[in-house]
Amino acid sequence: MAERVLVLGGGLAGVACALELGDKGVDVTLVDRNDYHQFQPLLYQVASSQLPAEDIARPHRAIFREHATVEVVNAGVSRADLSTRSLTLEDGSTLQGSHLVLAAGARPNFFGVPGAAEHAFPLYSVADAERLRLHLQRLLEDAIDQGSAMQPGQLDVVVVGGGPTGVETTGALAELMLALRKSGRLTRPGQITLVDRGDALLAQFSSKAHSYAAARLAKAGAVVRLGVGVAAVKPDGVVFDDGTQISTPTVIWGGGESGATVAQSAGPAPGRGGRIDVLPDLSVAGYPGCYVVGDVANIPDPTSPGASLPQLGSVAQQSGKWAAENIVRARNGTPTSPFVYKDKGIMAMIGRNAAVAEVGKHRHQVEGPLAFAAWLGVHAMLLSGVHSKTDAFITWAWDYFDRDHAATIEASANPHRVAWADHGEDVPHIVLERVSP
Ligand SMILES: Cc1cc2nc3c(=O)[nH]c(=O)nc-3n(C[C@H](O)[C@H](O)[C@H](O)COP(=O)(O)OP(=O)(O)OC[C@H]3O[C@@H](n4cnc5c(N)ncnc54)[C@H](O)[C@@H]3O)c2cc1C
């Protein structure tokens, strides 16, 4: 068979892999159901109307414009088979490669909570963020029209999950409500409530960050409820396991994730979190020529026996590139090499002027502008894999972080855009119907 690497998934991992192979002149077919790469760290900015969806969805054809050996197939994959290194597309056709790289990412995990999959808004894809933005925008417009006749609870939001996604989303929505009230457009802003079963926000951070996040959210007017789980989600509210309820049309699910659906039947028995366990060189035991990278992989953490690396953008990007390098090594008859992760730290942006980061070997903690600078550095680096103009992102982000004048309402009109200066024809096709990732 002629050498051709099949890559399933055009997220941070799949794109990094295909770019590296393309740089080496290797033939690649990258398959993704979307014709664009989506930058998940900024999804909450889209959901809270701070950025238009197009600004974080970069068309794959633009990313690979200079890479003649990379072909992009825009199609859903119904089955991946690691034993034959093949992908079955939703139209029934099959693609086969000399190598297969699975980079299919993750999907929201509703943990079997009744009604959550049907009624909660997940925040995992650009389509999820855009659906949520449109829902909130409709509620806000109705509330502004109705004035004091607005129904109680109409604008209330419950955010499930106290990790970075939940905290960032809560911060952005609380600031939005505050801004709408200050500007006089809303008489009764919605109450944003963040709930988590655990006893701290940002659990993977140190305890200082837990209190910092809680204090910043409280300052923005959000309510945090810890030690309480969600028992059910209904179309008009949420029921907690302590028997209490909140009536709301908006429950946002940031409560966890598991490996992409396609990984469940790809051959190897799925490991923890429905992800595929990989060997230190990112290949899969018993499946020659196959590599699994990014959020869909359990990548062993060499510094902590038995543990896996976290589901983070920098792990995804670095592992995608590393798998490509190992494919090239194997092609050249040299041994593959175990993945070495360069840890960039963990960070979260809680709102304007509020960020927390833990960086360096000893997880040194910083807050405020310094943390924001760390966040910016890491995210600009992630974006540099898909955009050549990261300076446009840096300008946008400093402006966002610095802007105190929260009464500038981005709620529905004219959010401040990233000046990407892409080609006019580089428009992503964002389809809003729900698909199972
Ligand atoms: C809301 C949110 C915020 C985050 N914030 C941060 C952050 O601040 N910093 C950070 O480092 N990390 C963050 N992360 C994590 C980071 O975004 C992920 O670790 C990273 O994007 C994973 O990249 P990936 O390529 O493995 O998967 P993805 O980016 O999810 O890409 C998977 C691709 O596969 C495609 N695909 C999947 N199944 C199929 C199929 N059956 N057929 C066709 N195509 C398919 C999908 O369309 C998608 O394009 C965040 C994640 C989320 C959800």
C-alpha cells in the first residue's frame, strides 16, 4: 500500500500532527466532520457574546493552504478500525491508510443524570457555544422588552461543574449581567449559580486558587454552591441531590468529559474515561501503525506512575506533533521515541482583570495580570498552530482583560473582534444541529 497517513480529527492534536507530516512531505488525509478547527479555550467567550463564533473557528483549508500533501476530507466518521487502519465515513465509503492517527477529542459526559443530555447546554464545540449564545440572547432580548414584567428566574443560569470551564463561563455571564444592569438595560439581572459536587472550585489548582476563584465570582455577583450534585435536569429547572431546586431555562453543563464516541468501538478496550490507553511513544499495543493523541488518549505521565496526562490543549498539540515525528522515525527505520511533555502549567481566566495560573516545575501560583500574561502566552502558542497572526489575538485579549468599562454591552451586537485578517473566502460553515462527538 502506498504510504498515506489517515488522521481522524482536525482539533489541536490532529492539526499539529498533519502540519508536521505535511512539513516533511508525507501524504496525509485529515478527516473531520467540521470544515474548521475549533479553539475550545475561547468557547465561553462565544457563549457569552464576547466573540463571534467565526473568530475561533478557522477553516481547515486555510490552515493547510501551504501544505500540498495534506488533503482534508470534510465528513463524519461512523467507525474507526485500528486493526485495518481504516475509517468508515457516514456515507458508507471507507478510507484506509498505511498509518492511522486517532485525534477525535472528547465529548461531554452527563454521568447518566436524567434529563441532562436532553435539556442542559454542553460547552464543548463551537456549535454548542453558538446554540447557547442564541438561547441567552433570545432570553435577554425578551427580558429587556418586558422590563419589570419579566418572569422571575427567566434570566437565571445554573452552571454545573467547578473546573475551568464552569468557572470561566460563570465569571463571563455574571459580568455580563452586571454590565446590563449598570447600563440600565435590565432592571432585574439573572442570578448565575455555579454548582459542584466537590468542596472546592478549580480542584486541580492549589487551595489559594480555590479561594481566589470563589472570591472573584462572588465579587461579580455569582453564587457558588459546593458539595451538591445535580440529580436531574428538566426543561424548566434543575433538581439537586439535597432535594433543593432552581427554576431556570438555562443549565450549562461543564461537568466532565469522556473519549469521543468513535473510540469506543475502534478495537482496543476503552480505558479510563472512555479514552484509549497508549504506550509511551503514543502508539497502541497490538495495533501496528496506529497512534492515539490528544483528548481521546490516556497518555502515561512519566512523572507519576499509573497516572495519565491531563486533557489540555498543550498536551493535545504536543502529542499530535510527537506522533507525526514517530511516524517519520519509523518510516526512516529508526526507533520511535517516548513522548516528552513540556508542561506549560494550568490557568483559568475568571473574568476581566481576574485570572489564576500555576506555572513551572513547582506549580508557582500567580494571580491577576501576571496570571493573565501566562494564560496569554500559552494560548497564543496554541493558536499559533492554526493562525499565523497571533499578534491579533494578543491585542484582542489584552483589550478584553483590561477593559473596565463593563457597561459596554456586547450582549447581542458588535462584540470586539479578533483582527485575524483572513482571506474573505475563509468562512467556517457552522452547523448548529447536535451531533454526538
Ligand atoms: C470549554 C473548554 C475550555 C477549555 N479550555 C482550555 C484552556 O483554557 N487551556 C487548555 O490548555 N485546554 C483547554 N481545554 C482543553 C483543550 O481544548 C483540549 O484538550 C484540546 O482542544 C483537545 O484537542 P483534540 O485535538 O484532542 O480534540 P478536539 O479539539 O476536540 O478535536 C477533535 C476533532 O475531531 C473531530 N471528530 C470527532 N469525532 C469525529 C467523527 N466521528 N467524525 C468526524 N470528525 C470527528 C471533531 O469535529 C474535532 O474537530 C478546554 C476544553 C473545553 C471543552
